[in-house]
Amino acid sequence: MYTNSIEVLEVAPRDGLQNEKTAIGTPDKLALIDRAIAAGARRIEVTSFVNPRAVPQMADADAVAAGLPDRDDVTYIGLVMNQRGAERALATGRIDQLGAVAVATDTFAMANQNQTSDGSVYAARAIIAAAQGAGRTGQVTIAAAFGCPFEGEVAEARVLAMAAALAQAGPVEIALADTIGVANPAHVGRLVAQVRDLIAPIPVRVHFHNTRGTGLANVWAAIAAGATTVDAAIGGLGGCPFAPGASGNVSTEDVVYMLERAGIATGLDLGALIDTNHWLGALMDRTLPGMVARAPRFPKLS
């Protein structure tokens, strides 16, 4: 079930940077956001409102929010884990959408946000309600939906039960996240289709890490199964501080190259994304994981 277009949600400013050891200053984060907008991104996860002791790279969340350009055509998303984070994000007056996280296993939920899996569902529902009460929108990601770094396999029935409970809060979408990059296309297609049917008309978003090289295949399988939005990070940066072994998100450039070449529109400018990959790599003094930006351009740009 392929579609003519897919929305790509840019997560580099938050998920891409949160686990980096090199401190990235607020002006550079805002420059990255500006570049993403110039490349066509219209939904961007700009920061997370979390304890800066836990995630030092996000300590400037309020400053990033304050510096966001005024764009009526761009949705700025702030990740929050609890009511305190939701209150901080809403108080900035610049965040359009709150992103909540519910975790599929107790062990990872305790490591990630100091609560049980059921507790994370309850908290996510409260965050969505807070967003709606403030005239904003809320969405939620089911983390470790395809496997947990501590408990291993995650039952599909558990993910489905969480999706059903979360749908009752009225999020704009529910995302399935392969937090540690263990998913395979068959599993992805099966689970996305089941969640799609269960929560319709709420759309399904997907979030894949390329830890084991299956990221793009999983994106393709998810789209075939009915996912409407794909998270991606410029350069393929990313990782979770609380998930051992997690590594980069699928690269925005790689996702856009694959989809556009297959006739699926993304609205993103591949050349601008490649240029941003090189700019970001120079800023971080290394070559970034994304593959397309390391290859000769094809077809050659005139």
C-alpha cells in the first residue's frame, strides 16, 4: 500500500544531538533548524524539556525555543517526559506540539524516565491533555516497540495494548520507535499494519535507528504498511543516553533519496540536506554516518 507522498519529521536538533559528547551551542542549533526549514522541513523536533543533568546537550531548551524563527508553516515540537516538562515547553509560547514518550518495558521505562511502562502511558496521556488544554497538540511515541535493550523481545500484544490506551487521549499521531535498531522489515510491516488498523483514523508515525543496517528497509516496510510520517535526522546522528548500544537515526538525506527516487514525494531538497550534512560534519569535526552525503551526487545536479 504505497502512497504518493510521505511526511518526514526532522529530529536532528533533538534526537540527533542529545547523545553527542561535543557540546553544540544554541546559535548552532538554531542554525541547524534554519537549514532544515530552508531544505523544506515543516515539522521539526527542536529540543527536549528534560532535566539538564540527565541530558546536558538539551540544557538550553528554553533558549532554543526563544530563538525559533516565526513561521506559521512550521510545527515546532518539544519532547517532554512529565508534567513539569510540559509546563516548561508550553510556557515558552513557541512550542506548537508536545511529544510524549511511553516505553514498552518496565526496565527501560525506569532507566529512561523513572517510571513503569504503565506509568509512562499514564504520563503520556496527561501530557497530551495538557497540550490540548493549552490550545496546542500532542503526539506520543511508543519507545522500544520492536525490542528492549534490557528485556529483549517485546510482545506485539503489549505494543497494541499501549497504542489502544494512548489513542483514547486523542493524540495527533502515535509513533512506533525502534529505539535500539533491532527491527526487521517483516516485523515492522506486521506491527505497523496492526497498529494502523487499531487506532484509525489516528495516523502512525515511525522512528528507526540504523544500528544494525536495517533502517531504510524498515522505513520502506513501514510505508508499505500504512505509516504516514517518518522520523529522520540530518547526517544520521542520534542515540538514546539511556539505551546501551543505541546509535544513529536513519539519515534524512538517505530517506529522501530513496523515497524521491521511488516516486514518493517528501517536499525536501536533497541538495540542501547534503550541504547541511557537510556543514554539520564540519561543526562536529567528523564525517557523519549518513551514506548519500558521502557518495557522488546522482543524478548530477546541473
